[in-house]
Amino acid sequence: MSRIKESGSDKLFGIINFTIVNIILIIVIFPLIHVVSCSISSPDLVSRGQVILIPRGLTFEGYLRIFREDDLLIGYGNTIMYTVLGTLLNLFLTLPTGYALSKKEMPGRNIFMTYFIITMYFSGGLIPTFLLVKSLGLFNTRTVLILLGGVSVYNVIICRTFFAGIPKELEDAAIIDGCSTYRTFLQIVLPLSKALIGVMVLYYGVGHWNSYFTAMIYVMDNNKKPLQLFLRKILIIEQMNVQMTGEFGEDVSRAALQLKELLKYSVIIVASLPVLVLYPFLQKYFDKGVLIGSIKG
């Protein structure tokens, strides 16, 4: 079978496209490799800027220092729990909301959508939210980290647009066969929305995993704090150690400063690794879901 001969402009476009994509790839992957290399390299070499891509003076002192903390496993367990339960709640609220708003025959559809959009630009503020949380008895509870941010209006809009693109004939056929609206949504619409669900899991899951400000404001009990606050505490303690060791001489102070820099790189890896491991499994849904949700309207 003969191949279609490419014109000169097609070849030039391919070369330019290949070059641009590889430049972007290098820009994206370079910081990650640099952080990994610095986290397992000698603190002295890292502080002198002699570690770029390849680890030098291999050491795992940063990771050993982090994992010696008894609270680390508690933080990991809490963060995993908040991420899983919070994401499930987000899906439970966001998917039905987007589905309902995708129906043009829904009474008051535009009014509800207007109210949702207003909340994207105007929030109640930190102090009123704090007072509300406290009056509801949610202060210093695990529930507050799961309930707050239960729905993202941006994600509701993506879901609404996605569901609007599903052929209405499929739902009409299901209703003729005796399916109720709920059964149609659960057995017809959701199985066709795996790409969308994958995107929602990624968006909400990463948001819960990286969240620390909410816990810092509303949770005081160490046994309920997420991983990010424990990692933050480690960095603060090391910063204090650097300031205190300044009184014991330049060499001691330099060693403490180098350990602090090493810990910064190690903390980045410890906090990011679960998300980096999860992303490849959701990538195929991510691309497809975002494109469909953005094109249909």
C-alpha cells in the first residue's frame, strides 16, 4: 500500500510541532527530576548548586528525618480518608446537580444556574464561614474537612455541558422501557460518563489532597490533621533549629541550614508522590472528559 507523499510544508509543520512538544516536555519534567535528585543528594552539594539532574553524594537523610516522625502515618491516614470521603461526597452532589441543570425543561433552571454562578465570584468570607462552622458544631471535627467545598460550580458547569451532549433518544428509550428518572441516570447516563467521572475524581481528589488551609483554620486536634500540616510543622521546626544553632558557630548553623534545604525537597516528593502515581491511571479519562465538557454547549 503506497503512502501519501507529504509536502514540504507538512514536513516542516511536523518538525516544528515535534520541537515545540519536546521543549514543553523538558520544561515540565526538568523541575521534577531536579527535585527528586536534590532530595537524595548530599545537602552540601545541593546548597552549593552542584546537583542539577543526576544525584550526587547519595543520601536518604531527608526521607529518614521525615519518616521518623510518629505523626506522619496519622497524617497520611487522615489525608487519604478526607480525600476518599470528600471526593465521594463531591461526586454525589456534583453529578446529579449537573445532570438536572442539563435539562432545558427543568423549572427554574436558569435561576438556579444564576445563583450557582454568583457563588463563583462572591463568597461569604472567612470570618462568617468560621462563625457558621462553629455554630453548627463542626469546629475541630473531621466532618468540616469533608463538607466544606462540597460542590465546585466550575465542575458543575463541566458536568452540565457533558450531560447535555448525551443523545436524548437514549433517555427517551429508557423511559419507554419503564425506567424512572433516577434509574435512567444511574444505569444509562453514568455508565456513559466514565470520562467525566474520571475528571471529577482527579479534580476533587487533588484538591482534597493538597488542602491544608481549611484544616489549619478549623482543626486543632493533632490526631485529625492532614499530612500537609505535619509536613509544614517539620519545616517550621527545622527553620527554628537553623535560627537556634546560629549561636553555636558557623559550621553547626550551616549544617542545620543544609538539612532544612534537603527536607524541603523531600517534603515535596512525600506530598506529591500519591498524586503522581494516581494520575497515569486517570489520564485517558482526563483528556477525553475535559475536551467533551468544553466543546459541547
